[in-house]
Amino acid sequence: MAINRIIFMGTPDFAVPALVALHDAKYEIACVYTQPPRPAGRGKKLRPSPVHVRAEELGLEVRTPKSLRNAEAQADFAALRADVAVVAAYGLILPQEILDAPGFGCVNIHASLLPRWRGAAPIHRAIMAGDEETGVTIMQMEAGLDTGPMLYGETTPISDKTTGELTEELARLGADALIYTLADLGRWQTVASSQDDELATYAPKIDKAEARIDWSQPAKNVVRHIHGLSPFPGAWFELEGERVKLLRALALEGDGEPGMALDDQLTIACGSGAIRPLRLQRAGKPAMDLADFLRGNPVAAGTKLA
């Protein structure tokens, strides 16, 4: 049985390429489910999600239920009579009634090489842990948290990418992997492989309290921390009482008291080695390269950064 009629469920920018890929591949998108508009900006006006905006541009029906646990929402979902539901960073737990409603169930685009990094922040955690590679996994959804059978996957090296850069790359990779999988979904479901729970790791949501830089860590760990939290929430330190975010950095040789500026080029000593910021952002200001930052904010050697 060929896949044709699809329900799409997603919310952030990461999910948009998959929605567009389904539309471009001429699948019938019965409906798009996304998180309700949230207050945003200084005026706290309600802002629709990136998926909501793109779906309306494509002329698709959009639904924004706050929950899928009630009978009415489940009946409305089932009434769409979809062949499959595609889920990409939707943000709501899907009860069993939802998982079972489409003929081929629900498949998820997960931004890690499962079973590594199940959970809410797999991209951040892979970078922060120093993983050499990551990727996307197309998985059959079940009631557990990212525990379902794996249908297909693609890998990519992490190198020195930030979370922002890697998110964009994995969004494109996930969209391509999804289209490839849907073309023969029945076969992929037949040959799906179970996850080894003993190899599983958990990727908890990023807490803003994690963002302060710990200069006592080795330089390579500090760089991973910076890149893993870039662009949001942004790893930060204090310079003369002002919070400054670091969005990209380079590990270097160097020796000194952790948190000390070793020269006037803002080479900063760590527990071992040193780092040099490449891109920074002052509170309320746009991000800028190091040279531009130092032009307006010179930092003398010997300055202690908190």
C-alpha cells in the first residue's frame, strides 16, 4: 500500500524543511498540527510557530490543540483518515489513541543517532559531549520517549559546528531521509531494528542555569559548551559586571589562571589550555566578530573574567 494522505505534526524551524519536502513531493497533507501561538517580543503579542506560518503559506489546514489527550481531539485526528502521521519536534506527548489512528502509525524525525540522545535536546547534548558525529533517525513512534523501532538513518560529522548550524543541516538531512523512507514505508517497517536500551543516553532540555561558562574546565570542553549553546541560550561570562555571550570560539595553547585574559586579543585561560572567542554578543546588542568587539570593548591582559 502506497503512502499518500499524511498528517504533519511539528513546531520549530527544524520541522519546516520536512513539511516543505512533503508538499513538494506531492503528498496529500490532510492537516498540520503545531503548538499554539505563544506570546513573544516586547509587546508579548501572540506569535505563530514557524511551522504554522509555513503551512498557511502553503495553503494547508492548521490545528493548534493544547492537548491530544481528550476524546474530542482524538476523534478529530482519527477522522482525517491519514495513511501516516509525520512528527518532527512537535512538542506534545502523543497518547496511544493518536499513535494508532493512522494506517501506518506515526513516524518521527529525531535529530540524533538513536538510541544515543533520546529526549528534548539531542543536538545540544551531542556537541557538548564532544561526539564526533550525529545524524537523524526516522523511527516508528511508540509510547516510550524516543524508544521506537528505527526505520532509517543518516549520519554527519559534527566537527566545529554550532547547534544553530547543525540544526539547519539536520533539518535538511531529516527531510531527505523522510521522503526516502516514505517511498517504501511498509518495507522499512518490516525490516525495522529495535533500539538497544543499554546503549541509550538521555538529552534533557537545556536549562539556562547551564549557560555560565566554567573556566576551570579544559579548553576543548569550554569550546564544546560554547558551540553547544549557540545561538540559544548562549554560553556567557561577565566582563566588568556585564554579561557577554560567546557564540563561537577556538581552543588554543595557553597557561594561566582560569578566566584570565592572557593578552589584548582576549585569549582566555582555562583549566588547561586557553580559548579565543571568535564571535560574541553583548546584552541587547547584535552578535559581532572578535575584532569588532575589541574595537569598542578593549580588554587588557590580566583582566579577570567571571
